[in-house]
Amino acid sequence: MINQLNREYGIDGVLRFELGQGAIPQACITTEFAKAVVSLHGAQVLSYVPSGQQDILWVSHKSHFEEQTAIRGGIPICWPWFNAHPTDADKPSHGFARLMDWSVVSSELTDEGDVSICFALESSDESMRLWPYRFQLTCWVRVGRALRVELNTSNLSSDSMRISAALHSYFAISDPAKVRLYGLENTRFIDALSTKEFVESAPPVIDREIDRVYLEHTDDCLIADAGLKRTICVSKSNSHSVVVWNPWIDKSRRMRDFGNDEYKNMICVETVKIYDDIMEIEPGTHQSFSTTIRLV
Ligand code: TA6
């Protein structure tokens, strides 16, 4: 499989495929501006390292790398539902797209020196058992001075689809006490821990479990990290909501694929389509949203 992937989609000196952890195929990208790794399991970006920098993304040292199991970190694709299934608790949290093996459909070295890869997941007997719609999902990953991930849903069914989704990005940080999130001020948010609604009055401080859905938000979000002396900018298109999550101490201890102290080195700032921002896709049409990540 690896040899075939390299024959069909490899690009000398910039894109090659190899077996990663758990013998899962992954794309390894090297451009003059950045390096990146994308697993074919879930079409999940695992690493994005701009030249001269440490990895922008975070992956748990305790993550599983197994079939039908989510990789803990990078940019999981949560689709076709966010969080628990609305009516069936037996169905996987955050949907099934991140649990399945995707295919590669194209790769390109652009004129600007970026590498662009397109991954695809199509409905199957397995997916139909979980969600009775025919679809094609494509994920475009573009690596260069920025990392851009775009998820496109095509409705191949005869019925309209209602989809909640997320590009559930995990960012590497030095220390929660040295990080501030800017760009969320004066934004309405739902605190998932209390289900109460608030308006953000100041840049949120990460000093406890935080799980917030910021609504009607289209601005950039900045992760200013004084410890790493860098600011990560998270932009989005066709998404009007952001989720900010850090599990903190107790929840970290309850997750088997999350180190007890790893809450100190990550923050999720997720580009999402949930609540009043979900996707309604008519038969024969498609809809996409994207996140763009870069240092500023
Ligand atoms: O990102 C917010 C969230 O919904 C949290 O409530 C937490 O559950 C997190 O996603 C991780 O979910 P997971 O299913 O990947 O453990």
C-alpha cells in the first residue's frame, strides 16, 4: 500500500508516505516553510512544524493508534455529529469520520511551494449502519507558511442532511499560566460545564477545566504563548463558532489516552459547525468549512 501511495501521490523531496505509529499509513510533508504529518486514519493532521519552530500541534503520548479508535491530538475530524450522538449513546462520540481509514485522491506542489493533499471518505455498509445517508467527505490539507484544513461534505442521498462537525484542533502550549486567548472578547458563549450562557468579558485564562462554545464568532482567535514566545492565529471560513477546551486535572485523569499532566501542554481551539451553525445540506449539494492555522 505504501509503495502504491508513493507511486501515485508521492512528490520527490516534498511528499512521501510511510507507516506511522500502529503501522498506520501517513503522509510526511516537507516544504521550505514547514513540515507536517497527516495520518490516513481519520485524515488527521498530527503535526505542523513551521521552519525554526516547535510543533504547533499537540498529540498525547498516551494516544492509541488503532483501528476504530480516535487518535488523541492533532486535528481530529468530528463528523457527522459533534459530541454524543443526539439519540443513541452507543454511537461513537464525535461521529465516525475520525475512526475510519481515508483514501488519498490527489496531491500537488503548488506554485507557491505549498503541498496540497486531498483525502476522501465515502459512505459504506459500515457507515450506513451508524448513519443512514450516502455521502462523500473530502478533506483538503494545504501545508506551507500556514496550515489550511478544509472539510467538504457532499450529500449523495435523496434526503437532506443535518450535520454538526468540528476541526477539533489540539495546540501545543508551554504552560496554561503563560497563555492568553485573544479575539473572543465580547462574544456570547455557552459554558458546556454548566450549560449556562455568558458574554466573554476578557481574554479567557486557562486555570481550570474550560469547555466553552463561542457563538456568532467569525474573527481570528489568537493563542499568545509567552513561554514559547509565539502567537498562533486560528482563522476559519464558513464557521461562526469556536470551541475552547482544556480538560484540566480531574478529566485528564479519567481519560485513558491522555496523560495525567498533559493538560499543562495543550489547549483546543476548535473550528466548529454546531448549535445554530450546523450544516443543512440538500440532496446533490455540498458544503465546506475550513480552519487556517499560522504563526503571527
Ligand atoms: O472539545 C470539546 C469536547 O466536546 C469536550 O467536551 C471533550 O469531550 C472533548 O471534546 C474530547 O472529546 P473526545 O471524544 O475526543 O474525548
